[in-house]
Amino acid sequence: MKRIEETIYEHYGLNVSQLKPQQGGWSSLAYKMIADNYSYFLKIYEKNRASTPKWTALINEYAPVLIWLHHYSRLNRKIPVPLTTRDGDYQCANADGIFLLYNYIDGETIGPRDLTENQVVQLSDIIAELHSYGEQLPVNTEHLKEDFSIPFVRQLNQLMKGQASPIPSDMSEAIGQYRGQMNNLIDEIEKLSRNLPQRPLRNVLCHTDLHNWNLMQAEEQLILIDWEGLRLAPVEADFMFLVDQPYYDTFLDVYRKRHPDFALKPDVLRFYQVRRRLEDIWEWIEQLLFDQQETHERKKTLASLTKELQEMA
């Protein structure tokens, strides 16, 4: 903890008096931080994790967009905004991790609970507002633009076809019966990845990770958090999380008040659904192959991979 406190003081000038671990997400550790009698939320992406470069590569690209939305859109107080360091940077780092600091949101994560009708309406308002902004945004979004790339698929394909280095026996056993289905999905996503860039698709700002663990209720307001995946992309990048929800019709009624001409493109939707499925599977495989894990951590990761494969099937 001392190294974290020293890093915070060096880059933010804050004297940390308390660090309390919070439930972290897929990508990072999380802490409630008290400094100078004020509460903050600290995210730390561990440098020893294979997935960290993916989650941190675009911090300097998406943070300015969030700040612009905070100041100039109807998303003010509905999204978190990273605080800048004393040098005006959006992040800082030490030998162990990469840090993002936010004001603390005094609220509760929705998590496993169902959304209420009012929360569905608020979520739809947030997404409808977000989707109102495209490439005309007065912030540089060049590196956030969707290119339909699938950089993880080459390694995943080699692994599925037995062309990679020998893999651990427990992982091989977990994957075994799903190889055929995985190979079919890989073939499908490679074809879509080649074809979709040729289409004149309209890009808008998309969150790309809409689920209840990224939603918080703070008093009467729903807040959408964890914006590492912010992209300029077709709306299907967000709707892939919504179309199978029991509240979809209610969501759509509210959304269409802002976007009356909205219509889903099935092949674009399919691309995002398949890419997300394969990407999640690869995340677990990557941890098993490259991360240093204790025995109990490895068992949990293997169970998560197995669950993901079963859901795919």
C-alpha cells in the first residue's frame, strides 16, 4: 500500500489516509481512497497481467472524449470522468501498475439484480444521448474508430488447430469438445472482419460493454461506468448487449424517441456478438497461458473458461 500512496502523492499531490479494496472488474484492481478528507475511486491495472495493454492503450484517447461529454452533453453526472495529474495527464504509473483516479461515486452497483423500469428508461436515455455523437465530435477520435479488427484470432486459431506450443493439460481438456464449434466461429468472424470494412456504416460513440456490473445507482440517477471500451462504431456494438434482454422493448421505445430511423443490421450485430464471445474466451485462455496465478486463482480462471465455452455451445 505504501508504494500506491507514494505514487498518488507524487502525481496528484494528495496525502492518502486510507485505501480500502473494492470489488474490482475484469480488468483492474479497485480502491476507495481517502485523501485530504475527500473520497476518490482508484483503478489500478496490474502490469504483470497479459490483458493490461489492451485495457490501457487508449486511455489518452477516450479520456478527453469523456471530459467533453461531461461538459457539453446531457451525460453530465451520468458518467465518471478521470481526474488529471499535476502535469495534466489522465493516468500515472509505478513499477506495478497504471493508475486512473476518479471522484468517488456514493452509490451501489446493479450487479446481479434486474433493472427496474425506471432504470431501463434512464439507461436508454444515456445510450440514446451517447449515440447522438459521431465523427463530427470536436475531439480527436481517430484511434477510437472501429476497424473490425480481430487481433487475438490468429493466436486463438493456432491454438484450436494444435499449431501453438504445447498447452497445459487442464486447459486442453476444458477446450477439447468445443474445438469444432470454435473453429466454425473463427471462420465466421474472419469473413465478417474482411467484409464489413467495405460497407458504408455510420459510426457513433459506443460504450461497447453494457452490462449490469457497469451500472451504478447513485440516489435517483443511474450511472454508466468503465469506459475502457469507448469507440466510434456502429450502434450494434452496444445493441449486442440489449437485444436479448427482457426489457428490450421498453428500452427501444425510449431510444426511438431520439433515433426514430433506427434499424439493426443483422450481420453487423452478428460480428459483435461473435467477436465478444471469442474475445472473452481468449481472455481466460490468455490468463491461463501467460499470467502468474496461485492454484486457487487458476482453478477459478479455468472454471470461468469452461462456463464461457458451455454458454457458447
